[in-house]
Amino acid sequence: MKPLSRMATGLATAAALTLGGLPAQAFDLGAMTAEERAAFGAEVRAYLMENPEVILEAVNLLEQQQAASEANRDLAMVAANLEELHNDGYSWVGGNPEGDITLVEFMDYRCGYCRKAAPEVAKLLEEDGNIRLIVKEFPILGEASVLASRFAVAAKHVAGDEAYKQVHEALVAISSDVNEVTLRRLAEGLSLDADAILAAMDTEEVTAELRRTRALAQNLAISGTPTFVLGNALLRGYLPADQLKIIVDEQREENS
């Protein structure tokens, strides 16, 4: 066999041979002799050196394919866990409970980006008025995070949804260390029964909620905060209100 002469522009023709309907054995590297493989490698190298933009095109195509694959995986995971996301029976619901779009937020009180996202979420809810918000307590940044989430969930158990909302907003705003002293002061400042809330923090009911949310996060491959599920879109990381609004509009258009 004569050395491969450019293979009609190297990789391009190799792709054509593979994709153009020829049987696999028509272009089988394993069937080549060492000399033929060396010749082919030289032709490929020469082609890439003359056309380096091909490498960028290939990388871009691979990234697009990976992004599409991840997006499809995320859609499937959200669909499989939609009931637990929207109707778990314990997570706090805010915004418009009858809204046509549901925004679920997995958050950690010690997460700086969660604090940064809080006013953006509030702005979105205020400007839209037709979004249902569900908060998922997902403490992943150490013992202080767990302590804060236990306190918030315990406040809901002891004093109800409005108390949870007040505690939640206060905890998001705290940038100092969270400990029993600061939590007691927080409760007293909100005219809540600090002793009752602190006593409820380690109950099995509170533990079970946090355990279920962690299991849900694992099912959704969520490992960081904030993470949002907006409609059927899984959004990892901080997003400002205007970008969230764009996705809200897209979701409504899909549902119409």
C-alpha cells in the first residue's frame, strides 16, 4: 500500500470515511502496518499544523455536546424528583403559593453567594408576583451551617411558617459566627421562644427534614449552594434577578 497522501486533507477525509457510509474496516487503524500508521500520523499532524482552527472547532463541538448531554441529564433528574421538589410536605413555601412557576432554592446560611442571591430572589418575587418559592435547607459548609439550619427548621416546628420566614431572613443577613448565644439573641429579638426552639433543634423531626433534603440533593447531583430548580431547569450557582427572569419567561413560554 502506498503511503496515505493527505487522505484528501487528513482528518476531514478520515471523518468522511467513517461517517459517509463506508464499512468500519475501510478505515481500520488496527489493520494498518506500522509504516502505514506512521504515514497516517504524519499526514494528520501536517493537516493540523496547517489548519489549527480545526482543533478549536473540535473542542467547541465537544463542549457543546457535553453541555447538551448534561442539560438532558438535568432535565431527567428534575422530572424524576419533581414531586419531592414541589410537594415534600415540610419545606417552607413563600412568594405566591398559587404561582404558575415554582422556584426551589437549595441554600446554606454560611454561603456568601446565597447571601448575595437573597436580594435577587426577593426582587424577582416582588417584580413578578406569580412565582412560588420553596426553600430547601442544605447545610454543607460545616457545623455552623448545620446549627443555623437546625435552628431555622426548629423555629418552623415550634412557631410556624411566619416565624421561619423571619428567622430565615435574619440568618441570611448574619455574617458573624453562628452559635447558641447568637441564636438565642436572634430568637429573643424576634420575640420568639428561644428555649423552645433551641430544645427542638436536635429532635428527630428536624433531623429527618435535613436528611430528606440531603438525599434529594444527592438524587439531583447537587453539591454546592445556591442551586436553583426553576420550573424544569436546574441552575447551579448564583444568578441575578434579570437572568432568573429570562428563565422564568422561557419556562412560561414552554408551558403555554
